[in-house]
Amino acid sequence: MIVRFVLTEKSLRLAERENKITIIVPRNATKKEIRDYVEKTYNVKVENVNTLITMTGEKKAYVKLTSEYNAYDLLGRLGLV
């Protein structure tokens, strides 16, 4: 379901300040599917999912985790930070 994680300065700042992870997903993925996949795969609770289509045609999802979970810690557990 996840094509790749986005690890830019902006996405890491969002992880630290707003508790959001930024991912690229398949273009046909719905917000509900993204939410369910992230919750099941990474054992976290998702508060909100926002999506957009980038200028290159990829679908980007901003996934906000609930306050019990830390997005930066999740990225660290996955070995991305």
C-alpha cells in the first residue's frame, strides 16, 4: 500500500511539530484504506488523513497520528531517521 516514505526537511519538521508522517501511496488508494493500512501495519492510531496529487502525478498522504503515538519515533523505529 505504501510506495515510499517522504523524508524531506518539511516532512521531518511535520513529524516533529505536528505528529504527521508523509507517505506516497498508489493513486487509487482511499483515505480509509490508507488509515486502516497504517494502523494495522505499524500498530498506531490515526487521527486524520489528508491527501493530494503532486505535480509529478503521485498521490501524497499526510497521516496525523493521535497524541499517544509519536510520528518521529515511528520513523526512527523503521530505521528511516
